[in-house]
Amino acid sequence: MRVTREKALENREQTIETAARLLRKHGFDGIGVADIMKAAGLTHGGFYRNFASKDELAVKASEHAIADTIALLKEGLAQQPEDPFRTLIERYVSSAHRDDLSSGCILPALAADAARREDPALRAIFTTAIQFYLEQIAQLSSMPPRSTDGRHPAAILSEMVGAVILSRVIAHAPLAESLMAAVVADIAGPLPANKSAEK
């Protein structure tokens, strides 16, 4: 039976969305096209009607992943307008982000993989993601009641990403939690007394 154009587009988006989850969880080389298509509920044969290669899918999936992350981040910041900088740091350097491999930021999940690939389109996506975070950090860290003592946004972002990566490989849960708490305090400062009491 011939697939309609609308259904073909729906299948393509379903494949991209599924790949965005699975590639973040398993890495670019940790899962094959057949498994991605199976998880999407589609046939392997349909893949090549939509994508020239797995590399093309990796690019589209990475675009989808960072767009999702940006949307979630903006939604979270809007809910905590009194100190959006701390909200950014606490949401990023958190056990929820650490544990949710399939829907977290692509930087701790896939940057090391992307660095091994000679794919300009893929690197451009990661560059866009990095630039977005740098702009957000620069903007939010300059808003009251913030003060980062002149720390460069690139240093802050590197500490955030590094904390998530390291916390994911630590076998001892209390150590992972203390590492993340130390990084949040280092970047955003200690919680005000009233906020500490609430927690």
C-alpha cells in the first residue's frame, strides 16, 4: 500500500525523535539503524526512503535533541523568574539530568562521540548548542541577584558539562551527589538561608 506524503513525514519525524533518545543513551555507534527503526515502530526498509545514511539521521536527531533541550530550559526558567541563573545551574547539574540519559543535553551525552567524527554538519549543531548555553549564562549571570565574580561563561559551561559526565560514571551515589552539590555551590553560590531551610 502506498504511503501518503503526510504519513511519510510523520514516519520521518518519528524516526528522528526516536533516534534523538536512543543516540543520547547509547552513543552514535552504540545502536544500529535496525534497532532505531524497531523502537520507532517502523520497518528497516523505510529508513532509506527518508535518510541517505545513519550519519544524516545523527545530524537530524542531534538538531531535534538540542531544540527539545532549549524548549525545556526556557520553560523551566520562566517558572523561576526570581533567580533564573541558579535555576539553570540546578536543573543542569542535577540527579534528574544525570539519570535521564535519553532526554538530557547532547553535550555530556554525545560531545565526545561528535569530536571523533569528521562531520561539519554535526559539529555545527554542537557549536550552536554551546553558543546557546554561553549566551544564556552570560545573560542570566548578569541579572540581579547574581554575581559570578567575573567568571567567563565558557568556564561555567565547562564545569556544568563536566559535572554531569563525571557524576554519570561514579559508582558511589553519595560521591556523585556531593560532586554535583559542590559544583552548583561553586557556580551559583550557597543557597540563601531561607531557601536552605525550605530544602
